[in-house]
Amino acid sequence: MTNMNSALATSISIKTLSSMCLRQWLLISAAGIALTFASVSAMAKPTLGEESLDFTLKSRDGSNIKLSEQRGNIVLVNFWASWCGPCREELPAFESLYQEYKDLGVEILAINVDDEAEKANVLLNDIEVSFPVLFDTSGEVSQLYDVSAMPTTALIDSDGNIRFLHSGYRTGDEKKYKKAIKMLMKE
């Protein structure tokens, strides 16, 4: 009986040890995964006052536009979608801003996030804009900028730093953009 008790005790302690090791391994693995996601998430979020995250996208006219090549200009980057009602209201307001400031070193890059460029082109047949329209059909740039609402706008100063972030659109928001642009022009 003693040998049987000893074997049973050894079996129980091995199972307990295995269970403890498995729990520790799971906890360590979960912590590692969480840290990885936190690092990626922290890298991906744009932060006011920090350098903008660079990207290159195909434009409506077929050329590639790279954000970092806009250094020296104030750049308003706007993420929008054809299905977004407020975006439809905001595009004409941006066209007015563009006409007023384009000769003063201000660029507008309107990034469409639809999965097909044709969806944006259909809308743009009704709403004419003269500033560059870029296509982020893969969603990579909108992920890079942590876009969670439509529309989302970032204002980047002439040194390439993010100075203003805004989600959504209400009539009159363009006044905020205009004020921020004027402030950046004075710097």
C-alpha cells in the first residue's frame, strides 16, 4: 500500500506541477501578446505635437503623393468616405478653404477610405474639388492614423508635426480649421 500511496502522491504532484507550469506559461504568453499589441497600438496613434506618420497613396489623377514631400507647406489631411453624410457636407467647405489658401502654402489631401476608388469617383462627379484626392482602399493609412470616425481631420504644420486633430463634422467646423491655419501661418 505504501508504494501505491507514494506513486499516487507523485502522480498528483506532477499533475499539480504541470498545471502550475501551464498556467504560468499561459500568463507569460498572454502578457507578451498584450505588450506586442500595446506597442503596435502606441506606434500607430498620431500624437499632437509629434511628427506626422508618413505615407504614399495613389491620387485621383494617377500620381503617387507622399506626405513627407509636402514639408514646407501646412497640410490638412482629411479622411472621408462616400457613404458618410457629414463628409459630403465637408468637402465643399474644404474646397472653399483650398481656394482661399492654396497660394499661401496650404495643401489639402483628402483621403478616401472606401474599399473601391470608384465609389469615391461617383460622389466626386457631384461634388467637384480641385485639391488632391487620395485612395486608401486597403485601409492601411487610416489604421496608421487611428481613424475611428468619419470624417477625421489632421492639420500638419510646415515642419511635418501634427498640430490639430478633429473627428466628425458639423457646419462651422471649417472656421476652426481656418483659425488653426492662420495660427500656423504666423509661426
